Amino acid sequence: MKFRSYFSGILLISLAACQQPSTHMPEVSQQELAAEEAYQQHMLDDAKKTGGVVSPWRNRAGISKQFERAADRVDRAGGKMCQELGLPDQDRRCYFYFKISRDDELNAHADGNTIVIYNGMMRFLKDEDEVGIVLAHELAHNMMGHPAASTNNVMAGALLGALVDTVAASQGLSTGGGLSDMGANAGLLSYSVSFEEEADYVGLYIAARAGYDISKAAGLWRRMTLENPKGLFREVTHPSNPRRAAALNKTVYEINYKRENGVALIPDFKG
């Protein structure tokens, strides 16, 4: 047990070298987070008093057309910003495939090549502004290289863990390959939440440049809490819904400030 605890510390320290976000995202203070948590908890309490909220799930007319328009606008806006940032010089792609999955799951994802939004998510979203915000978030994942970075972080953690397993075996200590698995899991989680926060941040710039009403972003995540109350405090692979809502509101303020002062709508990067 002491051996595992000791090397667990080494794994976590070493994984600090994993790939991480490169933008200077707005920081949410404890006071801001607490205020948003209280607000969303109040929403949940009110919903309980009335026996729950009216289901947001609907079959909206023209849902496919909204997806097509949003995908086209987001793709163009994201591609242009990607080029302005010089990402092709870093071997980054700027354009990706968009598609709808027939699955009714409330989800969307990006895999480095494709941006997929599920039918369940399309039915949950209220209008094209929200569709654009979600697609822009997923495009930001691909544009910033998050899928590849997550894979590399998992591999780095697994290799480091395997090395420690080998060293342990040479000393007559059997770990059963456990540290390799531990390292892979640590690599997966090392910057997972931060990548989501960065996709929210960069994605809102893309949505703004695509002409969508980004002031609706925080409300979207507040409705997510009503749909799944576990999102109120849970932070494993994603930020909690209150943290996302608070950070998105600060990003909206940042973007509006730049608009009003003639500053280019480009995310702030570290350094």
C-alpha cells in the first residue's frame, strides 16, 4: 500500500508535463461560483415545488435546417479564426465534418475529425443560437487539438505507470500492472476539465464571430442542471454546470468589451 501511494504521487507529479490548455481563460472566484451554485439550487428547489419543470424535449420544425445553417456558419467562423491564429503552422486543421447522430442522448462530441451532435441534444436546444453555441464548443475541441492531446496524455500516463511497474517487479514487488492503469487514468483526467473549459471559452468566440447570441450560453447550462441535477456539483471529466455558467458569463463580458473597444475577437492566449 505504501509503495502504491508513493508512486501514485510520482505519477501525478510527472503528469504535470502532459499537454494542457494554452489560452488564458477567465477565472471563476469562489464567491462567483458559490453565487451561481446558489442560483441553480434555487432553480431546482422551485422546480420541485411545482412537481418538476415542463419537459424541454421537443420536435422542433426545421430542426435539420437549423443544424445545417449553424454548422455552415460555425464552420466558416471557426475556420477563419483558426487561420488568423496561425494554427495551420502548428499542423492544426481548421475545418471538420459535422453530422447529427440519431441517438436521443443529450450529448455532442468531437473526435478530432468530426463534430457530432445527437438528436437528443438537438431536441433539447431551444433555437439556432443554442445550436450554434454547442457546435462551436465542439469545433473548439478539434481546433485546439484536445482529442489528440487527451490520447497523448493517456499514453504518457500508461507508459510512465508501466515503467514504475517494471521497476517494482525488479525489486520483487508485484503491482499486477496496476500502476500502468493508474497512470493511464491519471493521464485521462489530468486536463480533461480544463480542456472543457477551454472549449467553452474558445467556442464562445467562434459562436460570436458566427453571429449568434452568446448571452444565451449560461442559460443553456442552467437548464442542463434542471435536466440532470448531478451536474450542480459534479466535476470529474467536465466542470460543474455552475462553474461553466459563471465562466461563460465572464467570457461574454470579455467579448462584449472587445467589441465595444474595437479589439479583435480572438481568445487570449497564455504569454
